Amino acid sequence: REDVSDSLEQPLEEPDLAQYPLVDFKPTNDEVGPRKPVKIVSSDPVIDRKPALVEEEEYTLPTLAWQQVEEDQHGEFQFMVSHILSPEEMYLHPVSEMSGQLAQLEVEMGRIAGYEKLARVEEVMVGSVWAVLQEMWYRVRVNAVSHGQVELQSIDYGHYLHVDHHDHHLHRLPPGLASTLPGLAVKCHLSRVRPVQDKGWGKLALQMITSCLEGVDQHTALVVERSD
């Protein structure tokens, strides 16, 4: 076996640097000068995209009529009572195909009405129609705006509500039945009936008419011209 100890003790030869070209790292005149700004481009198209201003769509207030009563050849129609304020003002649901859409309307309102935008204060004007949550969602019409209060009336049931003008929680009507279906409550009164007292109807009169008409039973009404 060859002994390698002699080769390890021999001094190493120094390389001849003259035979290797040296590299000059000094910049040339063309390279000297103010540095140009470097633009960093992201590979993410979402980051590179410039923000765009999205203009809010102008909201067109829906115009909804009231349901019309369809009389038979005798001038009569079938109805169910919705809400009674007095013999002079009560609200009915005529037995009709249109009234039959009330259940579907309630389902749609309960599912999507809360996702609609709130009305601006300046949009809450007399005659405008909105959605409001009062234990359940109602379509309501603005009857009056006075002293910071807004008087609302349900166009499908007839009852009245009051909310603060600047804290109203009124939402835009969602698309679908809510924006197209006429108000289902039909305003009626008892014909040829007057209160005994000049100050109006008493609680007893309201109790009597309520006990006779409220419930799930269908009733028949005769349409007559109003006489003062």
C-alpha cells in the first residue's frame, strides 16, 4: 500500500493570478446616475386592479293599488274579516284568487325582506310603500309624516303602525309578489248604521261587530252606494 503521508507534508503551490483576467466592478459612466423607480407588479389580478367607483342604482318607489271587489250578478261578494276599527272602518279579504296569494306573500317577505336596503329619510314620503318588521314582515303605506313620527298602514291587513321618522327601520320592497301584488285589504263600512252618541262609536259597538264577524268563517256582503 502506498504511503500518502509524504504528499500531505509537501507545501501547496500558489496559483498564478496573472493568468486569470480580473473583473472590474466599478460602474461605467452610463450606469452612473439617479436610480429609476422600480415598479413591482403583483401576480394577483385582484391587487393590480384599480378600485372602481360603483354608482348606486336609483330606487324607483313602487306604486301599488288596492284590490278591487269582484261582485256577482246580485252585487254581492264573499269575504273574511282582516281588521276592524269600528263599524265605520273595517278591512276585509274578499274570497278571490288574489287574496289566496297572501300566504305566499308572507313566505317571501319573511325570507328576503330583511336583506333589502333601508329607506333614506328623504324617501319616506306620504304614499310610498315599504316593508317593516313588527313581529312579522308587513307591506306598509306611509299615511302621514308629522312631528318626527310616521303613520303607517298595512296594505294587506289594514291596521296602523307608528315609527320614528329618523329611526324608521323601513326596508325597500323585495322583488316578486311584494313589489307587484296590489294591497289585499279592502276598506269597508256598515251601511245605514250610525252611532247613537255624537262622539262616535263606543267600545260596546266594536265588541258586538267583532264578535259577529271575526274568525275564519266566510261572510256575504252587499255592495251599496254610500249615502251621508
